[in-house]
Amino acid sequence: MEKKEIIKILFVEDLHTDFELAKREIHKGNIEFESIWVDEKENFLLALKEFQPDVIISDYSMPTFDGLQVIKLAEEFNPMLPVIILTGSLNEYTAVECIKSGAVDYVIKESITRLPYAVQDALKLRRMKEDQLIAKKELEESEERYRALYDSMIDAFAVVDMQNKFLRWNKSFEKMLGLNSNEIPNLTVNDVTPAKWHKLDANINDEQVLRRGYSEVYEKEFIYKDGSIFPIELRTFLIKDSKGIPNGKWSIVRNITERKVFEDKLKTFQMATEQSPASIIITNIDGRIEYVNPVYCKISGLTIDEILGCPLNTLYDGRKNSINYIDLWNTISSGLDWKGEYQNLRKDGSLYWEFTFISPIKDNEGNLAHFLIVQQDITERKDYEISLMTAKERAEEINRLKSNFLANMSHELRTPLVGMLGFSELLYDEVEGQNRDYISMINKSGQRLLKTLNTLLSYSKIESEKLVLNKTEISISNLLREEIKLFEILANQNGLFLNEQFSCPDILFVTDEKLLKEIIDNLLNNAIKFTNKGGITVKLDRSDTKIVIGVEDTGIGIPSDKLITIFEDFRQVSEGKGRNFEGTGLGLTIVKKYITALGGTIDVQSVLNGGSVFTLHLPLND
Ligand code: ADP
């Protein structure tokens, strides 16, 4: 049998007899209880704390205390604690006042038999109130839990009424729109949606949400606080009241900006690969082909079905190309790029040249995931290169033949010429008068021819790469003075001076004397040839590392646009029909080649009609 509950009753009463009377009545009502009795404030307050009553039965008026105070103090102590007023006489006014103050009931002592019922009702009321309080608390807690859940959701969540006005939302929703909680209640869904989506929203509402209670996930846009527009994805559900009448909607909303950017990138990448003029192939980590673009199929002649799933080496026909496949595989599988050019075979057996670049693709953790292969058909370029190479080889061959021919011819012409010159000198002494002048002219012309032949011989030597250096230690001052002496007569004959201007003591250094002399010969020869008045100064100077030799003239000068071309084979400032000066156009070519062979450089400075300076820089030996 269920144990009967023992309740605690606190009596506030100044008359002990009334207290006993009341207890007896309650017993009669078959209520088990324990009780204490107090008649003034201090004891009452103590009893509240110590006794912890379930119900208070209080007299309305006592000598030092009264019912209204009891109600107030009990309320302060525990708002659930019921107070029943038990009074001798009660007019309507006091009854109303008691109830207004918070008493649960009042019982007139004349009808005290009602007291047990009043006690039971009061306890029932208390339990009900307590249950309600617990339920309210639980509701609040569960709401709190849900709010915390919504707020911690990454996706935004919002509830709207049937007019699409926002009623509730989570933190993510505020963050997504950049709005604070005070700004949202005044807005409707349309206020945060660009106008172009309003019709779609309305259609989805009518055809999906209202019709079947929810929408599919769909994409549209929202407007951020600053007016910028961003893409979202959402799904809306209908909310109905207890009678099943729709009274709102709720939606889960996701910002898909990043996904869109990624999708766009992917689309661009896909378009780029599809439209690329190169073949693009992607394999898995084992080298099995997972993707080829249309260009690959076009070039190789294979269909997508024929190539997908094949191993990487299917891309290279072993019959023709020379790549080392093991080396290739070792390179890429160790995470490095590989590139190469080779000849490949199409499905139909025709040959083509290909350039391939393979680069390993790593996943986010840095592990190899795929290989990306980009191939380019370079047949045209390769054909061009091969024809160019053949042409170059042929040109070089012809050049060599030309040089040999020149060398042979020069030699063949030189030998008889030297004989002719010798005999003309002998004859010069034998004859007299005008005949002597004729012999002298023969000799002069012969000398000029010999010079030309010597130049051609030197040039052809360089061209046929037969130039061999023969180095000895020389005194630079001596060499220059000898040269000056040699050309002095010629200069004087032309009414020109030929001076030396040495700014440093003599230098002994190792070089090919013959080549250096030929360089100076050519420069002096040109200086005299291209100078009408004034003269030539041969300068010598040095730095820590170089000997600097200058041949400076006061001649006709060189136009600035010709300063470079004069060093090229057969080039002269005045060429063609307008040529004013004798010469082959090879002198400076030889000078340049020789000075380079000696490890030096040459430069020229010139002022048109003001003179030229050719400067040689020769490295000093260590
Ligand atoms: P060549 O003297 O046999 O014509 P070079 O190769 O020695 O051939 O010289 C090429 C050209 O450079 C000359 O024809 C001439 O036009 C120009 N040139 C060379 N030296 C001088 C100089 N000292 N003054 C003016 N022009 C010069």
C-alpha cells in the first residue's frame, strides 16, 4: 500500500483553542500532518526556515501580527507556499484583500469543517504550480539548448512568418548578412534577396513549400550589409500550428561563395584543358590514364575508350622514340618534373615529333596523387630545325671550301708575284730614265697586289680555323716603334705626321708578335689611307690588368651607324659604285679576329670629318 504523505502545517494563531480546533478538523478530513503553532512574527520567520511547512493556516488578525503580513512574508520566503486565512469574521472587503495579496483560500471559523478541503485544494494548487514551474524551466532549458545549437550551426537558420518577415534566426544568419539582431526584425526575405530572384522564391514557395511542406535545395543570392551580392543555397520547410494551419516557414541557408569560386575555377580549368592546343593527360598515382583531352585523341589517333585505363607508357611508342621509360618513371615517382622531346608513332603508323612535360600533382597532405602530362606536337618546328641545321652545315661546308679556295689561290698567286717583284727590283737598277719610272710603277702595283693577297691569306687562315698562336715574350714599346718606323715613310709621303705618345714605361709580355704586328699594320694602314691632313698618333698606356694601345688619326672619321659594320667581313663605309678607297674590307675583320685570339678587345670612337681612335685592350699576363 502506498505510504500516505505526511504534510507539515504551520499555524499562525493567537488562541491555542482555535489551533486545537483547527487541527481536529483537519484530522477529521483524514489528512496526516504534523504541525507547529506560532503567534508572532519572529517565531513565524524561524518556523518557516526550521520547519519548512507545506502549507500555512493563519488567523487574519492577532494582537501583534496579522494575516496580510503572513501572506507577504511567506511569499518572500517561497512563492509556492500556500497560505489559507482562517478567521472568525470576514467581510467581503478583507476576503478580496487577502486573495489579492496572495492567499490561496480563506475559511471562516464558523464553517471550519471546510478547512481540510481548503488544505487539500491548497496543496493541489501548490503541486500544480510546482509542476508548471518545472515544466516552464524545462522548456526554457530546452529552448536554451536549441538556441545554443542553432547558434553553433555553421549553416544559417531563419524562421519567417507567412509574409516572409523574419521572426527568429541564428548567429550564422546574422553573420552571413552582416546585420545585427536589431536590424533583422524589420526585414523580409525580399529585402535581403536581389530582385531577380523574387519570382523564383515565390514559385518555389507556391509550388513546393505550400504544396508539400518543403522545398528542394536551390540556389539563389543574398545581399550583404554593404550591398554586395553573394551566392547561397537553401532549403525551406513549412511550419503549421496545432490546427494544421501554416503559420510560418524555416530555412537552412548556406553561403556557397567559396564553392562557386572553386566551381568556376574548375570550369575554367576544364575549358582550358578541353580547348588547349596541347594534349593534356592525367594519370593516377600508378600511371593509369584517367583523363585525356580531345587534342590528345586527335594527335594520337586513339579514341578515349582505347586510352583510358592504359598505363603511362602507352603514350610512347617504343618502336621509334628514344626515351628511357624507366628513368622517366623514376623521376616522376620521386616527385620531380620530367621533360623530353622525341619522335612518336600515331595509331595509323605515321611519325610525329612531340615535346612532353610531366609534373606530379600532390594532394593537400603533400602526397603524390596524380601525374599531369602536357604534350605538344612539335613536328613543324622540328622539321624547320632540321632543315635549318642542314642549311647551316651546308653553309659551313661551302665557307670552308671558299676559304680553302682562297688560301690556295692566294698561295698560287703570291708565289709568282714575289718572283715578279724581285725581278722588277733588279730591273730598276739596270734601266734609266722613263723606263725606271715604269719599273717603279710595276713594283708599286705588285706590292699592292701582294698586300691584298696577304690579307686574303690571313683571312682564309682564320676562316679555315688554321690559326695557330705562337707566343713569345716581347717588348711592346719596341714593337710599336718598329711599326711606326715602317709606316713613317708612307705617312710622310702623304704629308702626314706619325707620332708616338707613350704614357707608361715599356712592358714585357708574352703574346703572338706576328699577329699583334699585323693588327697594328692594319690599323696604321687604315689611318694613313683615311687621313688627308694632320697625322697619326700611336698611344701606349696600361692599367693593372691591361695594355692599352691607341691608333688615333685626324682623318675623315666614320659615321656612327657604321661603327659596328666595319668589323664585319668585306664591309666598308663606302661600298658599291660610290667606293672611294681601295681595299678589301677585310682588314678590320682580321684585326678583330686576331685581337680576340690574343684574349683582347678592340673598340672605336670616331667623329665624322674629325678623326678616329681605334683602341686595343690586351690582357697583361699574370
Ligand atoms: P679596307 O680598309 O680594306 O676597306 P677594313 O676592314 O680595314 O677594310 O676597313 C673597313 C672600313 O672601315 C674601311 O673601308 C673604311 O670605310 C672604314 N675605316 C677603317 N679605318 C678607318 C679610319 N681610320 N678612318 C676612317 N674610316 C676607317
